[in-house]
Amino acid sequence: MRLTEKLNLALNYQVAHEFLNMAKYKVLQSYFENLELDNLANKFKSQSEEEFGHATRIIDYLNARLGGKYISQDIESPDLNISSVSDLAKIYLETEVGTTESLEMIYELICEEKSFIDKDFITEMLKIQVIEEQEANKFLLKSSLTNDLVLLDMVFGD
């Protein structure tokens, strides 16, 4: 069975979503680099690299899938208003929750289109999101428990 046009478009949208996440995490990385908080900067560098990995995984799936085609899209610039670590932590969690919701919509579309062959791929992506949301939630909790950024940076050290 060929990948439907609707699913192809949805997966391409998801690629753009993942690239936007990557850019957001680069902004968060830069925020901590400017404060010379290397562990926190490295955490968001890793997050950014993970998002790039998610995008390329979907692109590879599209390219391998009969009827699938990757269509490059413009990626919007992240408009983040960060005035505190609390703001940053909320952005992190909202980003991951938004990604889960987007993947769940693709899962629903798979069911509507009866393209059950694609369920395993999206299910694997959703399993990754469970971990991503847990990490973001832990970050929000830890950042809310301290006002000391140096201490928070140490928490994320090796």
C-alpha cells in the first residue's frame, strides 16, 4: 500500500516541526552558553541534536516508503521570550507536549486512512516522546526548586 497524500503531508509537517524544535533548543543552548553554564548548554545542545535526529528519521522513512516524498519546507524562526529559567523550562515542556500532540494527530490520521503499515513507525516516535516529556517535566521541577543557576548547572553535570 502506498503512503497516502494526507499522510505524506502530515509527515512532512512533522519534519518541519522537529526542525523548529531543533532551532528552539539551539536558542536555549545559547541562553545558557551566554551565562557560561556549560552543563545546561550541553543539555540543550543534546536536545537539539535529538530533534535533528527525529527529523532525519522521518525523512528517511518518507524516502523509503512507497508513495512517500520529502518536501523541504521553510522553517519558521523560533520566537522565544525568555526572561527567566522558569520561562525557559515552560518552553521546553510545551515544546515536547506539542510534539506529542502532533504525533498523536498523525496516529489518528493513520487510523482514518487505514494505513496500518505506518502505525509501528509513529508508535516508536510516540514512545520516544514519553521519555522526552518526562525529561522536560523533570527539568521544570528541578528549575522551580532552585533560584541558583550554578547549582542547577551542576545538577546536569556528568
